[in-house]
Amino acid sequence: MAPVDEPGSVLEQFGAVQMFTALFTHTADVTCLTEAVETARVIVRAVPSGHEQREGMLLGLSTTLRLGYQWLGEISDLTEAETALRGAIATDSPTAPWRNAALVELCRVQRLLYTETGDPNPLDEAIDLARSGLGATTLNQEDQARLRLELGHALLSDHERTGDMAQLREALDVAQKLGSENSAGGSDFPSGLCLHAEALGAQFRRTGDLPTLRQAVDAARDAIAASNPPHLHRAAHEILLVDLLCLLAESIGDQALAHEAVRLGGEALKSLEPGDPQRASGLSSLSRAYVYLAGLSDDREMMLKGARSAQESLKATPYRHTRYVARLTDLIGALMSIYRRSARREFLDRAVHAARNAVASTPADHPERARVLSNLCIVWEAAAKAGITGLDLSSAVKFARNALVSTPPDHPDRATLMMNLADVLTLQDAQTGESNSLTAALSAYSNVARMESVSPTARVVAAQRAASLNLRNGRRHQAMAMIETAVGLVPHIALRDVDRASREHRFRVTHGLAATAAATAIAVGDPARAVELLEQTRGLVLAGTLDTRSDITELRALAPDLVEPFNELRRTVNLLDHESTEIADLLPSAQRAARQRGLEGRRAELNSKWEQLLDSIRSRNGLEFFLQPQPMGKLRAQAANGPIIYITVHEERGYALVLANDPDQPVRLLELPSGATAPAVDEQVAKLREARADAADRLIRRRKMAQRHILEVLDWTWHAIAEPVLRGLGHATDVSEMNSWPRVWWCPVGLTGFLPLHAAGCHCPGGRGDAVMDRVISSYTPTVRALAHLRQRDSEGACSSVVVAVPDAPECPPLNAADREARAVRDLVPGAAVLPWNGTRTSHESVINALRSHHLAHLACHAVADWTDPSSSRLILHDHLVKPLKLHDLTRLDLQFAQLAYLSACSTTENNPMQVDEATQLTAAFQLAGYRHVIGTLWPIADDAAEEIARAFYRELTSEGTAQPTPDRAAEAIHRAIRLQRDQSPHLPTRWAAHVHYGV
């Protein structure tokens, strides 16, 4: 290259700068950028002041330096760029050829300086320069668009700094003008879309308006679609979308969006160099996605990923950076998420330190001050509970009150701040008994419950906490009013605006609502209402599916013209409700986005059509209560063959609500002994869970101790729950010598669902009669409505059978008895088909087809009860590594003539404690698929015990193999089989206490 003092050398070398810069923008190759910076510096040093090309060269230098800062994070590059730009615009001529481009670049550099240092002066200058520049007549269209873009970003930064809504409105106006003026093919089109998305996101944060947030997500998706690689700012666009997806996922409870955010965040980070300033932003957004998903699934590894991402993001963020406090807040959230689920003190200590740092780093007039104080309140409350010295609740209350006072009345965060205040006041009331704390807490909870602008989920949680607090303090009728408010809002949480798994996760936040509702109705003397409330607050996603499969005899008789539209629509709704996400997981980002957008539109359209059709049906005479909660008259009819017994425990008492087919007294209340409380049940469930794990320990001593502990849990359950109930029903003695056994249906609420009520008793030698299985035949049902649905199904006709055995699934321990079990069942069940056939292997498709083709199905295989994501619980077939047979593959089925499913597999009835009232487990999934009877298991079972119980079951069901199976004898058959196993090994409850019957 020629020296700069030779003719043409300046232009030649300046062309080289432009070439290297262009190469970098297309390839993100940092060596090109470094070459451009060094070449531009050489030229600027060599060209004297007054040279006709100097201003353009200064602009070229500043552009490369600014890009260097954005990709390498050196703030010295940014200050050098500012100096170069001021030199470029110092010309006296407002029409100098490079002046407008330099003005745009200076605005950008000043905005970045503000972001890096927190000094508002550069930001103010950027806004003033952009506003005045847009008023000039010398701007070409490209410079005008870029200046508008810089003004919009600067205004958003100023809104974030000051909370000034005028700045936000102006930014939105700028973004809209930019969109109308820019063509889709323009180089700045994707950046303009991102500005619009960012502005809409800011508007949502201030207003809480969901349609605005959806528009923001759409705009960000469009920006990414328009910035196909290689595009220099694509990663920044992806990070913005991750942030918006997290917001939307949190707002509507859509875990599919959160999964998309995690995938997209990972993709964006892969494209960024370790020192890239955008990396800190990407890690911050990814951290929030991890923490949100971990909160849904209790996935501790994901929680740790969230904390590590937040920590790395904070480490890469200078203290004076405008996002420092926000990233510190991300870290606090991640640490508290881990602490709540692990109780590990070190995470709480780190959260306390970070929360103090956040408060110290946030000016008193900062718009985020309220959120920071509220976070400090949450951390302080947890620290006070943990007994950390030097921290008191009065300080936490003060922080919460200050946070609320500094928040505008119409701010969407106000409800969350009020809940935080109410929570800490509730704790203060419990510790000190201050009446003022109680009154203030109840007022705050009640206010949130009545806020129509707040999400239904938050309102239900507030109403539930208000009810519990009222009940604890003897305010029964006030508690009942809050319960009715909560129950009235529950259908809004069950709305089909997200996929089925997401709706199941939504109900985690209402964990405990059913028990509180029942305790409150009992307290006001209305046990019948308690039963109605239990039906309206449990199994709600299940109920939504039943709505699409309900008997339509009345509809056919009273509105025959609506039968066909109803059948067609409910089939479509059911298919969409079970839309598979597996295909979407394999799609590129753009196609996933398009698919997600299409699903959202279809869900909204179908929800509207569904509600309109239901309104039309309910307008007809005699159909006013079509698909409405069942009244007591219809509920009690399901107890015609035996009582249905709800077991519910609250903080201080436990109750059995016995539903009987008695018009004079349909619900009978039995008060359980004083030891049957929620804390006591928690303790027994934890003991049972630990013992079940130890039962498989390699040490004989631990295995023996585990069996004793399980027997102790069964003994406690007998004395605290089962025996008082059976005695109250008149079942006080052993009836094993009788020809006809009485039947009961257990409908446990909350954590009582983990107790083996059917196996409760004193099973010591000579203790015969002091056990549930010696007095009654037990069955289970998640809800009365689920039982009613199964009873509507045909139970007559031929009974074809299939036996599925998978003793050798890939990457699983062998099931040595599975083949023997399958042969035994085949020998006892005449004409039973067997899978796999000779020379074949079981698969997702072959088993689904077999279930569709047979009335009775016996499956001897492994199963996985997935606590982190219950909807991913699955049966293990030969192709499980490629296409697992998941819970939702089963609930998608609607088998009209299914009779009996026997699940000889581990833990098919196990569920996440936070979702236990939703019955998100494999046994209930087979029920929902249409099986009138399902045999499942509460925990892992020994291979040989499973074989023995299955043999005994089918011997009973087929009269020793001499007749076709009689599925309606399933409850009696499993009852006799487990009693036989109990009598052989009373000291080994893991062999006989796990099997349960669900169904009619």
C-alpha cells in the first residue's frame, strides 16, 4: 500500500478501512475489525488538519472503534471514538458531506457511554443531537432512519432511567415512524423492528397489557427473520427475543415459550466471543429463562445453571453500568430459587449480600428502587425465618412499605409488591401476634384478589392466602368469601391459551387451595359445599379434557342441531390440546417461531369458538348446566356402589368427607384424630419417600430398616386416618370370611395422595383385621367427575386382550421376570395377543396401536415418574430413547371400549407434590384415555413380586384361566392378590402395598 503522502494513497487506504469494516460486518471476524482500526489510526495521524478527507477519515475511525467496543468491550475504544467524532463535526459547514453520518455515530457513541458509565450527560446529549438533527433539511433517507433509530434507543434508555412515560411514548412514536419509512429489504430494517419490540416490551412492563407484549414478541421474531446470517446484530436481536419470551412465559405460564427462550439464548451465546459486551446481556436473559423453567420443574441442575449464568453476567458488567443492578437482581432471584428448594444456607447468605449491594447501588429516585427494596424484603424475610442474626422482620416490613409507596398506583408491579408486604406482615403476625400486622396483611391480600388488572393466577394466590389467614384467626365467613373469590377465578387459569403441560404447571401456584377451601367450608358448617369446592379446585386440566369427551345424550335429545358442530369442535380442541412439541424441538429457530405464532392464533380462535358454542348450548331449555360443575345431586349418584371418601388435612385439623347416595345427608363429616394435620402428613410422606429409596440400598441393614419405617407409616395412617373413617362407616371388623366385600373409593386431597390408604393398618403377625384390606375393597379416583365419566362408558361385549413385555429396554436394568409374567398372563387370558412378536421389538407406534385395538392391556415394563416434568412421565419401550411413550401420548387417546389396563411397572401413580391434585401421573392418564379400570403402583416394585401379584390377579379375574377376563372384578382381584402377598410377607410392605386400583 502506498505511503499516505503519495497521490491517491489517502483514498486507497481509506478504501481499505471500509473494506475491512464491511468484511467484519458480514463475517464477525475480529481480525478484520482490528485491521480496520489500526489502518484508520495510521491515516488519521498522517493526514493534516484541513485535509479535505479528514472528517470522513475521523468518522471511519470512530465507526471501527465503536464496533471494537461493542465486540471486545474496551471502553477506551468508545472514548477515543467520541474524540474522533467531535473532530469530524467541528467543521463550520453544516453541509459537509460527512457531518450527518458523524452526527448519527456520535449519538450512538454517547448512548453507549451512558450505558457503560451510568452518567446521564452523554444520554441527554444524544437525545438533543438526534432531535435537532431530525429537524435539519440536509439529511438523506438513510441518515434520517439511522438517527431516528438512535433517538428511539436513547429515549428508551432515558425512560428506564427516569420512569418518564413521555419518553416512552415518544420512543414508540419514533419506532412506528421508522417502521413506516423503512423498506423490508433495508439494512436497518431488522434494527428498526427490534427498536419497536423493545419499546413495546417497555410499555408492557409499565402497563401489564398482554396484547402489547405479544406484539413485542412478534416484532422481535420478525427482526430475527429479517436478519438472516451473516448479520452483525443477529445475536443482539435473539437476546432481545429471549428477554421478551421470558416475560411472556412468566405472564401466561407457558413453559413452551420458556424452553424456546433457553434454546435461543444458548444459540445466541454460541455466536458471541468471550469478551463481547453482548454476552453479559445474553447470560442475563438466559439466567431468567433457566430460573423460570427450574421453578416449574424443581430441576436443581437448571437452577444452578441459572445462578452460574447470572453470576457470569454480573462479573462481566461494570459497577457503573446501567444494567448492573438488574443483573444483580437476576442473581438474587437465582440464589433464592435454589435456597427455597435446597434450604442450603450458603445460597441465602449470598442472596442477603447481593440484596444489600443492590439497595446500595440504586439511587432513591430510580424507577427500579421499589423492585430492589421488595427483593430485599423477600430475602430479609427468608433470613429471619432461618434465624440469621442481625436481621429482623420490622426492617423487612419497612423495606416492603417503602417499595409500595414509591410505586405509582397504576403500575403492574404494584400487586406483587403488595403480596410481598402481606407475606412479611403475615410472618410478623405469627411471630409477634401484632393485630396491626394481621389487619394490614389481610387488607393487602384482599386488595390484590380484587384487582381486575392482575393475572387470575396472582389473584387466586392472594385470595387463598387471605382465606388461610382469616381461618387461622377465627374469621370463618371472611375466609369463605375469599375462597369463593378464588374458586370463581380458577377457570381462568385453566384456559386453553397454552399447551396442556403448561396448564398443568400453572396449577402449582394454587397448591393447597383445595385443602384450604374444604377446611373453610367445614368451618362454616357446610360439608356439602366442601365437596363441591374440592371438585372445582382439583383435576382441572383433566376436567378440561373430559369436557371434550363427555357423554352427549342430553345434548342429542334437547339440541340435536348442535351435536355435529359440538363433536367436530371438541375433536379439534382435543387434538390441539395435545399438539406435540417434539417436532418443534427439531425445527430451526425461524420455523419454531412461525409454528409457535400459528399455535397461539389457533388456540385463541378455538377458545373463542368453544365458549360461543357452549353459550349457544346453555341457552337451550334443559341444558343450562351443560359442562358446568356438577351439583350435589349428580355427585352423590356416583356413590351408589359405595361411599367416596375425601381425605383432607389443613394446618390444625384433618377431616374425612364421605359422599353417599343419600338425598337427606349426601355428605357426612368425620373429624380425624388431632394428630392428623398437614404438618404430620408432610412428615409421614417424607418418611415414606426416604424409606422407599432405602429399600433398594445395597446394605441389608438399611433395607430392613426401610421396611420397618414403611410399616410405621402404614400404622400411623391406620390410626390417624383409615381406622376412624372405617369405624365411622360401620366397617369395624375383619370381613375376610364373607362372600361379599364392601367397597370404598378413596379421593385423597393434597399430600394425603402419597399415603397408601388402601394398605394402612397394623400388619404385624396376629394383627389380622386391623387393616383396611381386611375390612373393605379399596379403589381410588382423582375426582368424582372422573369416576362419572368412566361409568358412562360401555362395559359389555367381548374382551380382547394384549400383553406387552419389555424385559430388555436399551440402557435400562433387565426385568428378568417380565417374560415369565407375560407368559403367565397369556396362559391365563384365553386368546391374548403378545407384544413384541417373535423377531420384533416394542415401539411407541405398535403399543399405541395395540391399545386402540384391545379392551384389556397388560404392560410389564419399566416406567419413569418424572417429577421435574410430570407430563414427561413415560413407559419404557424398546424405542424409548428415540420416541418415548409419554403421559400426553396416552391422554391424547380417547378409547371408547377400553376396559382394563394393568400397569406392571414402577411408580405409575407417583406425582410431583406440587401437582398432586392435578393427578398428572400415568395411572390417571390411562383412566383419561378411557380405561374403566387401571391397576397402577405407588412406588418401584420387585420384579418377582410384580410377577406373583399379576398371576394371582388374573387367576382371580379369569376363574383360574377357565373364562374370559371380567374387567369389572378388577378391584376385587387386585385386592385379593395383594392380601395374598401380604399374608406371605407381612414384614415386606414394598412387595404388596404399592398396587392400587383406579376406576369404577
